[in-house]
Amino acid sequence: MNNTTNDPKISCEKLARKAVVYLRQSSPGQVKHNLESQRLQYGLQDRAQQLGWRQVELIDGDLGSSASAGSKRRAGFESLIAMVALGNVGIILSSELSRLLRTDKDWCRLMEVCQLFDTLVGDHERVYDLNTLDDQLILGIKGTLSVVELKVLSMRLVRGQEAKAARGELFKMLPPGYVLDTAGKVVKDPDQRVQEAIQLVFTKYDQLWSVRQTFKWFLDNEVELPVNRPQASGKKIAWKLPAHSFIVDVLKNPFYAGAYVYGRRVTETALVNGYPVKRLGAVIPAEQARVFIRDHHLGYIDWNHYQDNQVKMRRNSINAGQETSVATIRSGCGLLAGLLRCGRCGRKLHVYYSRKTSVAPRYRCDGDFFNGGKRCDIVFGGAAVERRFEQELMRVISPLGIEASLQAVQRLASSEDERVKALGRQLQQLKYEAQRAFEQYSEVDARNRLVAAELEQRWNEKLEEVERIEVLLGEAKRVAKPLDINEKQSLLALGRRFGDVWQSDACPAQVKKKVMSMVIEEAIVTLDEASKTLKFTIHWKGGSHTQIQTPKPHFGAGYKTSIEDVELIRRMAVRYGDDVIAGVLNSLGRRTAREKRWSKHSVAYARHVCSIPGQSRTILDPDILNRTEAAKYCNVSNTTIKRLVEAKLLKFAQVAPYAPWEIRCADLDSEPVRGIVERLRKTGKLVLKGGSLEGQGSLF
């Protein structure tokens, strides 16, 4: 065996294979900034050629990938193992062993395949042959040191971070709205536009009660918010229209409530398909984090306000579960949605509607039904109960109507429109940037056309943006005009007549539901089976309690069928079916209590409510015929029967207009009807009493 170098470990057989240079850096930040380490690793190609290899292959797919336990699988390392197992690799070169592996498992795999397929391992200093005991021992020690080194470094870093976090001094990146002063303390951003923009997020959420509506307000009004833009020297504030996730992050971040929190998400390691995988656990409440320092710095809201916002957002979630009520004010008419709680099982009552177009809610406690159990007995129509709650609400807050009106007038008169204020700050910032762009343009040498043209373009872009914001600001000011004396008087009048305003058709259900949610914490409802009475304990905001009770209504109790319709149904139900009764009511132009056309189902429900006996289909009586049946019985036309009735020769009965005629067979077989019909059949002429045959046409 002939050697081409002075190292006896390198043989011609190994040189006939390829040399593989493996590169790795642990994070994208190292790839971006630690460029000297990359150059040293790429320089191993020259090292391979000096050792005698002519075919050199680079594997750099793992740049930016950690080799620690639980990290994602390294595609480059797996490819390296496969190439060695195919017998195509003569030597593996890496700047140091820690680039190849950081776990005992990876070490054992690599050493085993290299030993089986006679593959060398090398670095900048020497070449190792794993079939040699001394080299195997040296590499084993180095591999163990590499694993220990990672654990020691990680332990030192984690301990240092936790010690700094315990003092509330660890800041990876402060959220928009905060900066560090010269003493390293957290303070609000001195830029007034930044402060007002962040405060506006909380103000709009307090008004709209919905993250999506808050996000939509900023988009519709073109109000920009500050976001962090990472740079090599730190961070820079950039202004842009917010994303939905940004609004969520601001509202959920306890830092804006003046609290310092560290360690809300725990890193967990799990086995997936036999490989350890690291993943972040669920976000735990701020108070349960490893470090929680309340009143750490000046917040945009206080801690109680922050907790209220978290509760409101959890309730707004559609997937919050059965126990949590929905806090977002939606379009349904159920005023007590999310406020009623069962006094038996403690669960929230749910609101249901009979159909999509229904306006009468029904409240029901589902109990443990969805978990395989049973529903509670509490279920009732909501119209009567809501009226009782409205009466109690009027009693409690009507005396405060004047005070509320005065506060509304003062607020609307003294505060600027949020959009006007935000656009004004934006315009002020743009004018500063435009002036700065002009100064840069004026200072450049006019002969340097390349630089002058670029600076002139930047200046023009700023001027165009200033003009656009000025137009938007002018429109916003025209919309946000101050209240005149008539509008102030109208607001005061609304406060004096709060009850009338509440009952007005112009007051939407969303406003009523919002008022209910603002003043009522919840209401506990129990059912007295003996007296069929619903008892409510109302917990008002602020800690007061009120107890009321009302008879248990059935679903739809707020809508009553008119007395005339009930009497008509009662008379017709003796013989006719629900479908015939519905047709008569519709022909008369009558409507149900919900202002809908009658159907056989609504007639049946009305009979059930009013305890009227009846049937779904008409009862056939062979002795009583309608007009069509009478015509067939006599073998004449319907017109003939009508003429006989009009001439008062044939008796008939009719429960109501448009109801079927009731004609007895005995009357059809008696005189003079029988004789007239027989004469009609013989002559084809209809001769009524006192009539003439001359000029009369045939009715057949």
C-alpha cells in the first residue's frame, strides 16, 4: 500500500474516495455575523487538497442549525452519515469536533459508521483513524468534552439570564412605546406620537370590546402604529398600518401594564418518531411565570385594567368552551346573553333561537349534556324575563341619567377626535422628515447629479405623503365638528328621559346589551318547581345585589296571537284541519304574533298554547259537502251551486269569509233544488224561482 503523504494513515485507497468538508453554525445570528468562523471552515477545502485529495465536497446545509439534544434534525449531518455508509468518503474534515456533534447519540453513530467503512476524521491540526485505539480514545475524549462544553455553557448562560431576570433587568427587545434611559431603567418612549398611538390601542379596545373591531378601526381610519424593526445596531421604530396579531400582542403583553414577566413559556422535549424534539409549551398566566414583578415600571394601563382585558378577550373567543360566556356584543337580540348562570350546576345559560329569523330568545342550561350527562330543568322564553330585567335596570340607573348626559357632553366637548389627533401627530412627523430631506438635498453638490437625483426623489416622496395626510386630516376635522347648543340640549334631554330612549325603536339591541354587560356582573337563576317561579339574584358591578322573581314563561311568551285569530281557530278547529285554517287566515290578511304568514305548524302551535282541540287534517263528513263537492254530487257546475245560493234556494253555512262552504246533502235532495237540477239536466236551462227561460243560455 503506497502513501502519497507523510501521514501513514492516508492511503491510496482512501484518496480514491472523496473528502467531505462539513460546516455548521448554531444559529442564524452566527451565520450572519460570525463571518470569520465561516471562512475558517470553508478553508478546510485547501487542507483536504494539501492532504492529497482531489475530489472535495462541501456540506453546508446545516449553517444556522443547532446540534444540541431536541433540536430539529440536521439534513446535512444525515446526508454525511449516508455518504459514509455507502463507502464514498475517505475523510471527514471539520474545524472542530463540536461542529460535527453535540450529543452522545450523534457521536456514537458517526464513530460507528466511520470505523466500519474505514473513514478518517480530520481537523486543522491532525488526522484521526478510528480503527486505531489511540485515535479512538482521543476522539472519544474530545466528543465527551464537546457534549460537556455545551451543557456547561448553556448552564452558565441560563443562570446568568435568570439572575438578571430576577432583578428585572433582562431585556431582549423592549416593546414599542418603551426605551431604556441612560441609567438602564425602563421609561416610556419620549416621542409623544409613539405614546399616544400605544395608548389609543387600549382606548379603542375599551370602546369597541373586540380585538377585530379595534384592528378594523385602525385600518378604516388609516391610523398607523409604531412597530419594532430590528437592525444591526439595535432596533428602530417604523410606522405602518397594524396587523391583527400586533393588536393582540399589545393587549396581551403585561409589560404595558407595568409588570415585568420572564419565563411564561417552558421549553419541553418530547420523543417524536424516536427523535427528541424541543417545543415551547403553552403560555401560562403572568402571575405564574418564573419571574413576575408588578409595578416594575410606568404602564400605559394599570394591572386591574389589564386583567379585565384578558377576561374580555377570553370570553370573546368562540372556542372558549362551555363555561365561559361570550362578551363580544353580537347582533342577536338576547339582552341577557352571557349574564345568566344556573343556580343548580353553576354553568352559564346559553341563548337559542327557534330559527335564524326569529327575534325571541330562549335561555337554557345545558348542564353536563355535552359530556354525556343531562340538561338542567332551567329553560324559559326570554321576552318576559328581559322585560323584568329592563324594569329593574330602569329603577337602578334612571336617576343617574342626567349625570351621564353631563359627562357625555363634557367628554365630547373637551376631547379631540382620536383620528384627528393621530393624523395630526403623523403630519407633524412627516413635515419634520420632509424638511430634513430638503436640507440633505440642498447641501449636496448640484454637479453630483446621481446623488442629487436620489435625494430629490426622497424629498418629493415626503412632500406627497405630507399632502395626502393633510387631505385626510381635513376630512377628519370636518367630520369631528364640535357640539352645538342644540346637540348639547338633546344629550341632556336623553338623560332625563332614559326610559323612553331605552324603549324607543331607534335604540339598537347592541347598545342595550352593552349597557346590560356594563352594569351587571352576572345573575344567578333558580327554578321553584312548586310555584313555577324563576328567582334571580342580580350581582351588579361594584358588589351590590338584588333579588327579583317572575313566573316561568314558556318560549314565545312575549308574542300573543290576537283574540280574533284565536276565536277563528277555535271555531274552525271543530271540523277543519290546520292547513285549511292557515289558508283562511292568510286569505283574510292575518299574520302571526311574529308578523309572519300562517302555516299549519303555526296554527298547531297556537292551538297547543290556547288548549284548543283539533286535528292536522280536515274531518270528512259524508252528509256535509263544500261547493265543489256539492257540484259533483248534483253533476252541475260550481256556478250553478253559487246561483242557487244567491237566489236563497239552497242553504249553506260558512264559519268565516274564505272558509269552505258547508252544504248538506239533505238540502240538495229537497225541493225546489232537486226539481231545478233535474230540469237543468233535461233542457240545459237553469230556471230559478221567478225567472224566465227566454234568452237564457246553457250552463253546461
